[in-house]
Amino acid sequence: MKHFKARSVAELLGVFVVLFIAPFARGGDHFLTIGGGDSPANNQVSLEKNVLFFQRLLGEIEGKDTPQDVLFADGSGKTRDLQVLAPDDPPRINLLLARLFAGENELAFQFRQHDIPGVHGSSTRRGLEEWFNTKGTKLGEDDRLFIYFTGHGGAGKPEENTTISMWC
């Protein structure tokens, strides 16, 4: 087995589930990854990296043919849906205008299209419903569905019920 370094408690928990619980399955295992913030400004490159890490992890532990569907941001759309740090200082005119309109913090960021292979669809409510209405209906009684979510959320009502923010 290859060694890897988990970057967070959530990843460590995911590794535990895959390594120690998954081998006792009677049916097939299916993996659904949902990722991204609710808009380009809330869709940081760290979320893309989390999905890529989980794809690589599954491939190394379960094998490259492990069924995994990914719903991420706008899906296979060609928009700039991912926020990244700007590599250079902005032009002076941009800085002056940003100061004038109180938007100086946004100058540190640029946007690009995500680079995740095999994206099945968007991480919208509709994308999730479509997945469950198509692929989800093919799950057998003894199959197990593992859902990995990386994104943003918030407190629900009551507060201990949390919510996930989905792409708009």
C-alpha cells in the first residue's frame, strides 16, 4: 500500500472509511464526490485540490476502475468558475479604481476554469437530483454509496443541523 499524507481531519476520516470499512461490503461500492462553492468567488482552488486528492486516493486504494462520479461547480461548463491567487501585482489603474470603489481585496484574485477530469455534472441541486434519478436508481440493495463533500456550508435550524452551499 502506498503512503500518503492526509491534509485534514475530513480526509483522514475518508481514508479510514475507505481502508477499514469498505472491504467488508457485500454489494458494490459507489463514490459520489460533490465539490465547489456556491459561486466563482466562493469556489477556491483548495476545493479543486481536495477533489483531485480524493480521485487519486480512490485510484490508489480501490483501483483505477473504481466507479466515482464528480459533481463540481458548473460541471463541464467552460466558464471561469474557480478563484485563484493572482500571480502578479495588478496594474496601478486597477488598484486606484479598487480603492475608489472599496474593492481592493478582490485584486488579489483571478478566475480560471476548473481542471478536474471526469466531471459528471454540476454541483447544483438539479445536478444532484439528476444523478440520483439516473445513476442512483441503479444502486442495488446491498450496494453502498459513499458521498464525499468538499465545499462551504452553514448553520441550519436548529443550529446543529448544518447546510451545504450548492452552485447557483
